[in-house]
Amino acid sequence: MAPPHQQSQRSASPSQPSGKSEVTDLKSQLRQLAGSRAPGADDAKRDLFKKVISNMTIGIDVSALFGEMVMCSATSDIVLKKMCYLYVGNYAKVNPDLALLTINFLQRDCKDEDPMIRGLALRSLCSLRVANLVEYLVGPLGSGLKDYNSYVRTVAVIGVLKLYHISASTCIDADFPATLKHLFLNDPDTQVVTNCLSALQEIWTLESTTSEEAARERETLLSKPVVYYLLNRQVVFQQIVSYTLIFDELNLGVGNAVWHNIKEFNEWAQCLVLELVTKYIPSDNSEIFDIMNLLEDRLQHANGAVVLATTKIFLHLTLSMADVHQQVYERIKAPLLTQVSSGSPEQSYAILSHLHLLVLRAPYIFASDYKHFYCQYNEPSYVKKLKLEMLTAVANESNTYEIVTELCEYAANVDIPIARESIRAVGKIALQQYDVNAIVDRLLQFLEMEKDYVTSETLVLVKDLLRKYPQWSQDCIAVVGNISSKNVHEPKAKAALIWMLGEYSQDMQDAPYVLESLIENWDEEHSAEVRLHLLTAVMKCFFKRPPETQKALGAALAAGIADFHQDVHDRALFYYRLLKCKVSVAESVVNPPKQAVSVFADTQSNEIKDRIFDEFNTLSVVYQKPSYMFTDKEHRGTFEFSDELGNLSISAEPGDAVVPAQIVEANDKDLLLSTEEKDEGREPGINGSAYSAPSYDGSSAPSATSQPLADLSFLSSSTPGQAPSSSLAIDDLFGLDFSVGTAATPSPPSLNLNPKAALDPSTFQQKWRQLPISISEEYSISAQGVALLTSPQTLLRHMQSHSIHCIASGGQSPNLKFFFFAQKAEEASSYLVECIINTSSAKSQVKIKADDQSSSQAFSTVFLSALSKFGLP
């Protein structure tokens, strides 16, 4: 180690400046070299410029060198020019006054003999982005658009777009869009043409909101001659003449257009052109086939973006032709699979995401190519997970054995998340196949691996398997019965095991005692899902083996009623009251006849999948969600309403007149249109199974199983409000110690709503997406109310008089849709309501979500009271 005095003498590194002293030294050195033409001056300037850029990069303020840097820019060395432009562009944005010092030398460089310097200077001049300097941009941009060098013209086109964003009026007054249109149709350089297309699309799209002419110009970009001009169909002379006439009719201002071939464009430009073609609507089927034949060779392109852009065109052009659409799947399959096997893992994942979407839409077409979706040892986890989903989707009767064999190998993978996913994949395949003999054997073998995560995942799958295939209960229960509940720790797995203990307690000898041991550890169980399943399982077990389960049921009901979780408390109280009412009634509700589940609900609605398909070749496919779910408001496009719901109208503030729906952001509209929340309101494990309970008739005789329990007299008739002498029989039976007062349900407290509640649509959307459905019921509407619904405003005013405000309304008769919100008077707790009214049936479907779940029922009562009074005097 060097002595301290030697360390202090070391010079500072250029990347680690000493501070103000070094900036001062740089300033003096730059001033000495300014205007110097001595040999080696440029090399010295380079070293100094590198130090300045290095200081600037690491955050040191070197704006004090602005004047010296500008003076040193008078050189023909292009490297020095680039570094100087970089410095100027960085400090011009934060110091507009300093930017004035750069105008003269940048304008001078825009007239340099070297086209590279002209282009760089023009780009830097347009990148200053200072509103006060726009007058200095018009002249250089006009000259740059007419420059003989294509690079300068390319830079100038993008400069016009930058000028438009700084000052739109200046850009339009200088007639730059017309110049860009001329270059777009006549310039021989493909990069210039592409930049013109990109700039014109953006300018005319923004201008079309206020200008009809700009709207027409934007539509012109999607016309047949423009699309064919970009694609170049190798047209014959007569077609060229006819298209030239069409150009003139469209007022494109061109006599002889320069016909380009899409192969001449670079990869980015090809994607831009192909995206434009996607929006073009052909006039007939022959034109569709012409475009597809022309672009077919783009499917063989080495760039994945070009292949995906072409694939999107093929898919969207043939949506109305079912046979051809299927042939398109066959045609695009090989190019996409080739792209998956080549390139980086990130590229493979992007292509696989699009393949996954196509596989879900047409799994039979990819069934023979399942081996392409086998996982490689060196692939990242995100690629493996997606491949497992695709293997699940393409599995059918012919390839199930091979796929399941491969998936079973992954179950022993050192990557635990992938092992879990592979076991889930086996279970999903079992649920969608008819012949599951071998698959059931494989799943039961997983239980013998003695790995906690394997056992947990397998138990969940065995539960679902038994719900769909009850005939396999003997084989499954024989293996599951050997699993100790003490070795199962994950809530979902423990809930699955408890479900099987209750559902098949007659076949599992130790079921009552296992449930009893679980109830003894009630306070140690932190998962509400497990406690809910435990209540239901012990009830089922009681009806099948009453003497052995009586004590456990009493302990479970006592613990459940005292539970802090609202759902657990409500279920225990519900079971308690059922048993007090009549045992046969309780059995018909809790333990109905088994009915196998035919189809499991998909977690993603078809509407969402169709929306993702419409946004093919975008991040929506990679994220597996539509763009409105992950983009900011200002970056969203116009949302199109679904036909069956019509247009919604959204009120900005309560009490305001309803405004047109077009002014509302896309995310708010789409949220209010979302009606398919299939399983959102379904609590996990409410009944432990999907068996539907039959309708109960009080006169029907109890089943044979409940015959020994039917003789128990739990409750005798008595005067309402007076406790009968035998009302505590059930408490004595189960060892409970409840007083009559505690068993009675207190009347719900009155709910006071804020008459001046306010909620903006974005907050409504966020809450609606996050909150679960508390109540979902059907209400009736009076005939007078239905008659008044010809003017929906009447209902809005009526509900507002009850402090329930409408944030959106829409739909077409007979289905009208309303979204309401309300807030508590004493606190900022909101209630959200979706109300769909069918005027023909006079029924309303109501879904309620609430910040405070415990007061949902009270609000439901208030809402129903207000709705029932609609139309009545």
C-alpha cells in the first residue's frame, strides 16, 4: 500500500472528477484551443471533450463550459461535432437561454458540405425543443426536406414531427405535411418514405380531432393505391396508369409515383408498412388473396417482428372465411415454430406467447407438433412455464400418453415452480380427457414421492379429479388415506384433504378422528379457507357417521361462531341454525346427492381472449391481457363498445347531466362494460365442492342416511320472540353453551349515506377491479318503473334522491345497464353497484362491491328499498 502523501499526488481519473477545480481547468484548456488550427489541436479537443462528456454523464454540472464548447465546435472533425451536439442537446433543455448561443453554429452546420454534418446539425437543432426557437427551425427544415442526400431528408422528416410537437401551428402554417406527403409518394429512398409515413400518421391522427381535412388525409393513407404503392404488386402498365388516375382523384398531387417493393424496406420499415396494411379493408376476396400471395415470402423472413406482423395480416384478413382461416393456421405454423427455436430466450418467449394464443384458438392444428413444446434443460423458467401451458392445450387422445410421460419427468425437476406447474398440467389434462386411467395412476404415484410441494399440488388435483370422476374415489381414497394431515402445510392442499375427508368419510375409517384432531388445533390454523372447509367437512361427516362426529361437530360450531373471520362465523352460525331447524333440511343443504362437474370455469373470459387476439403482435399477447389493463390513460386508443351493450354515458360529478361517452377514457369505459366476472364473487371453498343442491320440499321424507337423526327433536314450536323450553336441545347434544340471546340475530344497524358523494371513473375502475363481489342478487322492478325506463334519466334522479349516484349508464332495450356508487356519511367507505335491468322481464341483476364487506347487506337493503320504490307514487 502506498504512503498517504503518495496517494494524494495521484491525478484524478477522467471518470472520477475532483469537482469545481477540474471544471475550471477544463474551461481554461478549452478556451486556449478555441479557434486553434495548430497540428494536433483536434486530438487535444477530443480528449477534453471526452472529459466533459464523462463529467456530464455521471451527473456533474458542466454547463459553465457551454460557451467554450460552442467556440470549439468550429471544426471539420465529425467526432468532435457529435460530442458537441450531445453536450448542447443535454443542456439546452434545462437552460433555454444557453440554447440561443447554439443557433448560429447549428444553422451554419446545416449548410455544411458534408451531408453527415448537415444531418447531425439538423437533428440537434430540432432536438433543442425550446418553444422560443421554433422560428429558427423552419428554414433549415425546409432546406433539409429538399436536400439531395437521403440521410439529411430522413432526419428532416423526423424534425418536422418534432416541430409539430413543439408548435403545431408553426408546422401547419409552413405547409410541412403537404411536403411530407409529396416525399412519401415520390422519394426514391425507402427510409425517407417510411419516416414520412410514420410522421404523417401521427400528425394527421392528432389533427383529425379538429380538422376534417386532416381526417380525410388520414383515411387516404388506408386507400387502395397507397397500400399497393407500398407493397408493389408488380403491376402491369395499364394498372399503373389506372392507379395514377386514382392518385389524382384522391388529390395526392402526384403524376408518376415511384413504385417501391416491400423487400427494399428495412425490418422496422416493413413492420410499419405491414401494420398499415392490417388496417386496410380489401374490397373482395380476390384482393385478399392477392395481398396474401404478395406477402407470403415475408413469413420466411429472419426477423421475428416481420413474421408476426405478416401473420397478423393473414389472420385478420381471413376471419370471415373459416376454411381459409384454418389453412392460414397451417401456413403460419412452421415459420413461427422456426422462430421459437432460433434467437434469444426473450425472442422465443415473445413468439411462444403468440403461439400460445393461437393454440388456445385452434389446438387441434398444433396437436401433431407437441414435441416442439417440450422443455429444454437450459431454457429459463418463464419459457418452460409457457410451454407447459401449451402442452396442456394441445393434449388429445392421440398424444396424451407421450405428453403426460414427459410432464411426469418434469415433476422431479430441481426447479420447484416448474415441478409444480408440470403436476398442474397433468391434472388439467386429466380433467379434459375421457380416458384417464393412466393419468390417475401417475397422479397417485406423485403422492408416494414424499416431497411436500409434490404432495400439496397432487392433493389439489385429486380433489378436482374426484369432482369430475367420482368413480375413481376408491382408488384415490385408498392412497390419500395414508397421508397424514400433519405433513400437509399449504392451505389449498390442506383444504383439499379436508374436503375428501368430509366427502368420502364413509370410505375413510379414520376420517372423524382426523377431523377432530384438526378442530382441536383450530386456533393454530391461520387460513380462513381451511377453516371453512373444515366446517363443511365435519358437517358431512356427521350425517354419515353421527356417533363418532358428534363431539367434533359441537367443537367446530363453537369455534366457528367465535371466529374473528366474518365468513367463518357466518357459515358456522348458518349450520347451527340449520340443525336447530331440522336435521333432514340441514342434510339436504350440506350433503346433497353427488353430481359430477362437467366443465371447470375458465379464469379468462372469451371476451378478453378475443380482445387480445384483436391486439395481435403487441405487448397484450405477451402480458396475456388487453392493453387497457396495463397502459396509462393518455396512451390508450379509442375504445369501441360491444354491440350488445351499446354506448355508456358517464357522469363526471353526481347530479350533472349525462355527457357523451366519447369523452371518457378507454379504461373507464371498458371497466363499465365488463359484465363477465364469472367466478369473482364465488368464495373459495364455500361448499367444498361443485355439487348442486336439489330444491327442498318441506314435506319430502328424509333420506335413509339421515333416518337415525330425524328422530332428534331440536326445536319445538313456540310463540315468536319467546324461547321454547327445548330450544337448547342442540346445545346440549353438541356440548355448546349458547344463551338464547346470543343465538338471536340482532337487527342490522341503519346505514346513512352521503348525499354529496363523489367518485371519479378511474377510482371506480380501480376499486371495481380489486374488490370482490359481496352480493349478487336478482330484484323485481315495478311495472310503473319499467314504463319510466324509456328515459333512463328518471331512474338516475330517483336513485340520487336516495344518495345513490350514477357514474355510468347505457345499453339498448330490453337490456339497460347502470353503474351506481354510494358512500357512508361518516367515513370514506364506498359501495359500487352494477345493475342490469331487463325491461321485458321486469328483472334486475345487481352486483354489489364494498370497501366494508360487513355492511354490504345493509347497503343492499337500502339499494333494494330505493329500487323497489322507483315508479311508485
